[in-house]
Amino acid sequence: MPEKNELMEKVVSLCKRRGFIFPSSEIYGGIGGFWDYGPFGVELKRNVREAWWQDMVQGHDDTTIPPGMPSAYAMVGLETSIVMHPRVWKASGHYDLFHDMLVDCRRCKARFRADQLETSQCPEKPSKRPGEHTNCDLTEPREFNLMFKTYIGALVDPESEAYLRPETAQGMFTNFKNVLATARVKLPFGIAQIGKSFRNEITPRNFTYRSREFEQMEIEFFCRPEESRRWYEYWRDRRLRWYVSLGLASERVRLREHAAEELSHYSCGTADIEYAFPFLPEGEFGELEGVAHRGGFDLRSHMEGKLVRRGEDLVVETGPDGKPRHPGSGKDLSYFDEETKERLIPHVVEPSAGVDRSVLAFICEAYSEDAIPDESGVLQPRVVLKLHPRLAPVKVAVFPLIRKEGMPEAALGLYRELKKRWNVDYDDKGSIGRRYRRQDELGTPYCITVDGQTMEDGTVTVRNRDTTVQDRMPLREIAQFLHERLTAA
Ligand code: ATP
């Protein structure tokens, strides 16, 4: 296996070479912090989203709820708009608070995140850290809001300012009443959404890890306040298990509970699920997902207005005139509990995951190198993506051994049958060894070859990506075999 620092380079190069991820607008030199997913990347990304939706939303498993808690809950999906009313971001606090501190160099015009000066490089040669060249001229750290601004309609004036959402969460809070009224859900229940978010990151880096346009998979789980701490623990542990179930090695993925001073002012618990990405130094981990206990902060903000902490309490921030500085909607977002006849503001637990960071972690984890014998028995190095079958972009590849004697027809027949259910590749070019290798690099779990014997007894060979073992199997059993290995995996 390659060394950690070498591994990242190899992953980036495989992603480019095999059509997983390309720099956006590459023919114009690329654009920092934006990425395109190629033919195989798009399938992998869809599989990540679908696994999440299947496991968290449609088919979610209530049997893992700890005893002493409600034994079931509803989970519904939502897809909300990227541009929302600008007041949403004022009431939520993003307008005032969603910023990083940035430092500019007046001389070379480079921009750095104030908290990353130690690990950044000045563009001047020889390479040094910002501020270390005698002629560096750094500004004091200044606030920089990460929300992308745009204008609605024809006029470019402050009245028409709007923002691209920096998270999908707010659309779920602003629709809380709509969901209650239409989905007939009772506490506890969750709302889930997958969608694009945008952050004008000062220093996008580490491939797709820190991008300016990215995708999130978020859940807002609403529950009674007295149960919220336990639901937080439930989601924190469940989300960690999800990554492991899809192949992340447990020694490279971990939970990190935030210390009290790291917590947002409204939270009584936050944990990051982190992965030992290969671009990080040995022993360091990067965030894959944040699981936050958010109390009643969000629903209250959208009712009353932007909240600030005063002592132990959250109060509406007021301006010099005594009125809310950023008023909420004024709508009642409380919940009436039919059983206890009580009106309350539900508490929220928010597991917020990044699709792109998950895809990157799954690729890094799956990347491996070994050596296997070629047709003449000589060991040849190979690159293989050992992706979980649910995530693999191509599930199975079908090959005719040679392009004659009825083999292409039989192979095409099988290909057409299988592709009704899965993403299947058909390949009749090059030696069988080369074809296997191509599929290994894409992470295809099985390759099926139609050969001379198929014509005689109706059997084909099925080759396993990880073991490279080939088994003979009747053609008519193939679909069932794949169903068991792929769908039920
Ligand atoms: P970081 O500290 O790395 O900037 P964050 O704590 O700001 O992340 P959250 O606001 O908790 O991130 O967002 C939830 C998830 O969205 C993150 O765990 C990550 O997977 C994803 N995410 C956030 N920012 C980016 C980004 N710039 N590029 C790609 N994914 C991102």
C-alpha cells in the first residue's frame, strides 16, 4: 500500500484518469473550490445518497432505538429551495455570525484564513509561511462572511440581495409547520434533505474536502426536550455505525465529542464524526459529519428573531430602538402534544453529513494496490478500489471471451437482462486480463465472462474483484447470485 502522503496523490490521479472527479471548467484552467463528477463519480455519489436515504429515511431501522425511548419514529423527506428569503439568514444568525477570520497580504494580494496561517504558504518564492518574507505586509484579521451573495430580479441594490444557502437545514425549520400539517407526524420525528450548499471558503483545499459548492445530507430530528440528550446519543452512535457498515475501517473513523467551550451557545452536545483522510498528518482526523444537539434554538429563532445568549438564557437580540434586530417570522412554530395536552417547542438533534466528503473518504478507504498473475502467470501490479458493493459505480461487467462463435450475442443478452436492475458495463476490447484490471480500478465487484464452454453447457465464469477467484455458474443463476451479493450486501 502507498504511504499516506503518496496515497492522496494517487487517489486524485485515479479520480481524474478513471472519470470519477474532474476540476470544474478545466478547459479554462479550472476554478478553485468547484468540482465536477464524471461518469463513474456520479454513480458513486448517487449510491452514497441512496444508501443514506434508504438507511435513514425510507427503510430506517427502529430496532436500534434504546429501551426506555419511544419505540418508533417517522422520518419524512423534503427538498427546499437553494435561495430563501434573506430574513431566514438574519433570524438564524448566519448573516451576522457565519464568517471566518481572514488575513490579506497587501503586497502579494494573497488571502489566508487567520486560523491557518501556520499551515499556509506564501505564494512568494522561496516558499515560506505568510509573514515570514521580509516584504510580507499582512493586514489584521478581518471578518469575512462565507455566504455567497446574489441579487433577485433586475435591480442590483440592497433591497434585492439574497444568499445561496450555506446549509440545507433552514429549509427544514421554515417548513416545520407544513410538514406537521401534511405528514400527520407526531414527536419524535425527523425531516431529511439532501441538497447543494454553498460557502465562499477562503482557502478551498484538499481536493473536494473543502469546496465552495458541495452537497449535504441533513436530518432535523424533533423530539421532546427531556428526551433530547438520549436522542442525540442515539444519532451520534447510529451515524458512526453507518460509515463503518459501508466500509470505513473503524480505526480510521472516530467520534469526537466537542468540549464544553467548543459548543455553540445553544447546544448541550455536539460530536464530529471524523476520518483519517490521507492528506492529514499521521494521527489527525478531518470532519465527515457533525451531529449537534441544537435545543429549541432554530424554531425559536424563526418565531421570535435572532437569539443571543444572556447568562443561561437565549434572548432576542434587540437594536437601539428596543425592537428585535433581526425579527423572526412571528408565526407560531410550537407543537401541541395531544397526549400530555401540552404546548412546547421541540428540541432538535441534527446529524449533518457531507456527500462529497463521504465520497472522498470511501474512495480513499477503498484504494488498494496489489499484484496478480497475468495470462502467462507473471505477477503484475494492480490498483483496485475495494468499494462496498452498495457503493460501487458499476455492479457487474459482462465480457465475451472473443468476438465470435456466438459469444458476443450471449454476452449481450446477459448484459441487457442485468442492466434492467443494475449499472452494468459491457466490454469486448483487449485481453481478458486488461478488462479485469479496468473494472478493478472502478471498483466493480464482479466480472462475468462468456466463453466457449458457455456455448456448450450454459455456464459462465464469475470473477470476484477482491479475491480474483473465478467460479463457474449456470447463466440462469446469475441474477439471483448478484441479487444476494449486491442488493442484500
Ligand atoms: P469545517 O469545520 O470542516 O469547515 P463545518 O463544521 O463548518 O466543517 P458543518 O457546518 O457542520 O461543517 O457542515 C456539515 C457537513 O457539511 C460537514 O461535516 C461536511 O461534511 C460538509 N461540509 C461543510 N463545509 C464543506 C465544504 N466547504 N466542502 C465540502 N463539504 C463541506
